[in-house]
Amino acid sequence: MTDTISLEKPWWRSLNRYHWFVFAMASLAWLFDCLDQQLFIVARNSAMKALHPVGTDPSVLKAAGGMATMWFVIGWAVGGLVFGAVGDRIGRARTLAVTVLIYSVFTGLSAFAKSPAMFDFFRFLTGLGVGGVFGLSVALVADALPDAARPHALGLLQALSAVGNVMAGSIAITVGWLETWKIAPGSAWSWMFLIGALPAFLCVFIQLRLKEPEKWVKAREAGKLTGVKFGSYTALLGDRRWRGRAVVGMILCIAGVVGLWGIGFFSPELVGDVLGRALREENVPKEQIPGRTLMWMGTNMIIQNLGAFAGMLVFTKYAARFGRKAVFAAGYVCAMLATLLFFRFFNDRSDLWMSGVMGFFQLALFAGFAIYLPELFPTSLRSTGTSFCYNVGRFIAASGPFTLGKLQAVLGEKAMAALPATADAAMKTEAKLQAFRDAASWMSLIFLVGLIALPFAPETKGRPLPEE
């Protein structure tokens, strides 16, 4: 019913001024969250070079970057599970402000890391805050906005995350340009973390004006009388109704999250290697190569996320028209094919369009998560269930960078062994790059795991949010 109504009347016309305020605050929290995520991704390689001894083998630096990503994603998973439950118990709005404060502070502190271990520690703590934001934001919007607007608003909230990603790319380009002549070579990564911390920190003070959704307040009062447990994992996993939905949602998210964080967000490494080689062949001064490479990595990120923005809007439109399950099925298959296309064939600046295609399909799935997950659970478990699905998969996703690194190392050893004894440094570098391509290509099959859950997933199109 709600989807039909929303197609007859533009969804935004059902929103009043306070609805827009709630939507804006939830969207900004997630937007700046994604800004900080992407700054980490684009700065990761430079940070590893700065925090390791000069001359460290590139494969060791990639493994260290994978380790930092692993700790970040583990923190994300832990924070999501903890703050998702807290949001159902004490309120989405106040918990959201706490999580934004956490990730903004520790993003800033990441700039002052003096060793890989310290950097990993700050990334773990940043992840705690980052992990809580998604479930809280979508639960807040789902509970506060009218049903007719809900799926469209949630899809747009997720699409706006791409704006944060584009901002991160723009920051990378600007700081990379400054590194070519103004700031110390190799210091761009720390400046990016400092810049990324500021907008989120300021956002906290505005979010303190948010009120808890009336739907949640009423349900919480009624729950005190009837004994309904809010934010309880026992209630989520002990009740047959919600347990099955939690498992289905978790599998859907595992495929998307591992695919994005274990593979898709390692595109800067491929871009950096390929374009760094091109810059050396063009005889660009050695001291300018890091800054210029960073500029191209930022450009890649912008293209990837412009594609993501379009993909999430398209997913939202077709999910409202044709149902969630059918669009998910098409999305997983296309995400796998687009990832294969990028990692097999990206080889020059003229191929940057492939990043946009990959971003379109990989990130489109996340609009589906924003729309679908809160539709699976009642008010008492909406933030908990959404965070469970979205973040339990991150424990598995945390192994993605590690698996990618190990697979790359194994394939790299085989490639090096196959080289002739007369192989020069350029041939060895190319062999290692090909091993990275092969590893990412094999791992792209993870997207097909999402198809396994779809036969068991309920179709929620046109149905009201479930209640106890």
C-alpha cells in the first residue's frame, strides 16, 4: 500500500519541516561517516609507507594496509552490534550523536599515529563509532517519517553517502596537489584525517536538537507495561519470527559488505600501481609522483562514487516498483560482473570509467540494505536487527582484506616462480600486479552468496513495518 501511494504522490510532499530536519541529520551523520571511511581508503597506502621503514616491500605494505582495514572493520562490527542495541533501549537520536562524536575524534587522532600498531588501534576505535551510525540512522528515519516516504527517503539517505565519498575524493585531490609543492612529501595522509574529522565533530552539536521518534517513545512506554524487551539479542535470536529474518538479512549483507570492503575498496591500490607506473614512464619527477598518484586516486574515487550515487537511486526506484527481492537478485549478479571487469581490464587513465560502473552496482546493493533491513523488524528491535544484519557480516568482511592479501601472496609467488631468470624489476612488478588482479577476480564471486538467501527472504514491498 505505501509503495503504491508513494507512486501516486511524490513522497517528499508528505514531509513537514521537522521530518526534513530528521532526514538531514541522519543523512549527514551517515554522509560524514562515509567521508571518513573513504579518506581512510585513499590514505591507507600513503599511511603505510610513512609508518614503515623506507624501502619496505610493496607487498608488505599492502598486507599492512589489509591489517589496518581488518581492525577498522572489526571495530565497525563491534560498534554496530553494541550501539544498535543501545539505540533501541535508550533512543536512536542520542545514541547517534555519541557514535558520530566517537568516529570524528578518532579519525582526527589517526593523523597522529607514530606506528602501524597505533594506527590500527585508532582505526579500531574509529570503527566503533562508524559501526553504530548506519543502523541508528535508518531506524531513526524509518520510525520518524511517514510510511509513504520511508523507502524513498532511506534510499536517498544511502545515496547521499556517495556525496561524502566524493568529498573524500576532492579532499584527496586537493591535498595531493598541495603535496606536490606546498606540504611535506608523504604527509598528505595525516592532513586528510584531520580535515575529515572536523565536519562530523561540528555535526554533533546540531544533532543534540533531535527528538526521539514518537513511534519509538510510545512503543517504549507500552513495552514497559507488557514486558517487551527493547534492544535484546535474546529477543531477536530467540523468537522464531525475527531469527529467520535476521539470518537472511545477515547473508544478504555479508555478500555486499565483503564484496565492497574485501575487494571494491581496494581499487585505489590498483589505480595507484597502474598510474604510478604511467607517471614514471612519463618521466615525472620522482618527488612529485606520490602527490600526483594521490590526485588520480582521488579522481578514481569521485568517478566510483558518482556511479554509486546513480546506482543507489536506480535501485531505490526499481525496488519500489518491482519489489526488493528481484532487484537484489539482479544487483548481486551485476556487482560480480562489474568487479571482474574492473580488476581484469583496468590498465590506464582512460579506463577510469570502469570505476564508475563498479561503483554503480556494488553500492546500489547498499541502498537495498537501507530500505529492506528496517522493514524486517519491529520497533523494539529495529535498530538492533538492522545493525545485526549489517554488522555481523563485518566480522567475516574483516577477513576479506587479509584473504585478499594472502591470496595475492600465493598467486604472486607462483607468478614470480614462472618468470625467467633474466626477468628485470619491471617484469617482477608486473607479475605482482597481475597476482593482485587475479586475487580480486576470484574473490568477486562472493557477491553470488547473496543469491542463496533470496529464496528465504520475505518480500516487504507495500507492507507496513512489522510490530510485536
